[in-house]
Amino acid sequence: MRKLLIYLSSILFAVAPLFAEVASASGQTKDDDRLRNSGAVLKEILDVPDNIPQGLLDKADCVVVFPSVLKAAFIVGGSYGRGAMSCRQGDDFKGPWGAPTMMALEGGSFGFQIGGQATDFVLLVMNESGARGILASKVKLGGDASVAAGPVGRDASADTDATLRSEILSYSRARGLFAGVSLEGSTIRPDNGDNRRVYGRKIPAREIVLSGTVAVPPAAEQLISTLDARTPRHRP
């Protein structure tokens, strides 16, 4: 019996690295898919002129995309999603768009809700205070950072009261319908585990997006190229 246990232990010791490698590869594939999906969602949304006003996009310091966030509810609801955020590089957030940091969105809601739905979210981070807060740690929307439903339409004013007051403007797309949406009560944060897989080492989110020394992963090329094409310059 003892010999059998020793034999089984030896087998487990030998195959454990293989399982770890498979798990790591699976995680990398999911991260790449998430980056590609983020790029596809952003391009589809920005290709429609009546979605996000160009003036607001040009004023944004950062853009966050959460593709296919799952919101399931039965009496008590909650949402959970993974995505990516890119910011304009430099300490003043005025440079070219930087490599993306992976992001996590988590939140909850209460009420009489039944069903489940996948929704795409796009967040515009409108000032340095909001951007620095998100890059540093977990941020509660509506608490640590002010958030409002973003105005929609090419003629929507970029100088509305909500825009002037809010650090973050949020939008959603579900079943083809695009609209501003409140995410108050949800939290967003850099996903350090996903960043480690994507970039092969531990790098702070701030360094990834602002330093200009981190290369854009191939899976994120559409995300960054879309931002470069649609809003190449920051306009105050």
C-alpha cells in the first residue's frame, strides 16, 4: 500500500506542471479573446455616429470596454464582467493611446428581477482624477468616482451638467439597443492576474497604459487602432 501511494505521488508530481501549463494556456486564450471582443465591440459602437458623441470621445482620458457582461437575476441580481481599458499616455493623459490594462466589473442590484442578459458596456473616463483612481485600485462607481449615464447622439451636447460633474460616463448595448446607463453601485478595478498572463510579468496597470514602454498585445490591436482612428487627439 505504501509503495502504491509513493507511486501515485510520483505520478502526480510529474504531471502537475502539465496541468498548470494547460490552465495557463487556457487563461491566455480567454484573455486574448476578451481583448479581441473588446476591440470588436468598440469598433461596432463607434461606427454608428448616433451612439457616443464625438465631442465626448475626444475629451475622454480613458476608455473602458466590457464585452458581454453577464447580468443574471432572481429577486437579487448581480453583474460580473471582464474587459480592457486604454488611456492616453503621459502624466497629463494627453498623448497617444497606450497598451490596455485588463479590467474587472462587479456589481449588484436588488429588486424583483428574473432572467439573465448579456450586455456590452463602454465607459468614458473624463478626467485625471477618475483615471488615476481606477488605475490605482478598486473604485466604487457613484462612491469613489462619480458616474452618470452618457448622452447619446451626434448632436448631444458635450457640456451637459452630467458631463461637467461626472468623472465617468457609461453606456450599454443589449439586443441592438444602445443607450446611456447608470452603473452606480458597481465596482471596477484592474485585473492584475489577467495582466500578468497577457504581458508575461507583473506590471502595475498605471505603467501599462501610461508609460509608453509596454507593447500593445496582438489581440488588442483592433482596440487601440480604433481609438487611434476615431479620436487621435485629446481635445479639452
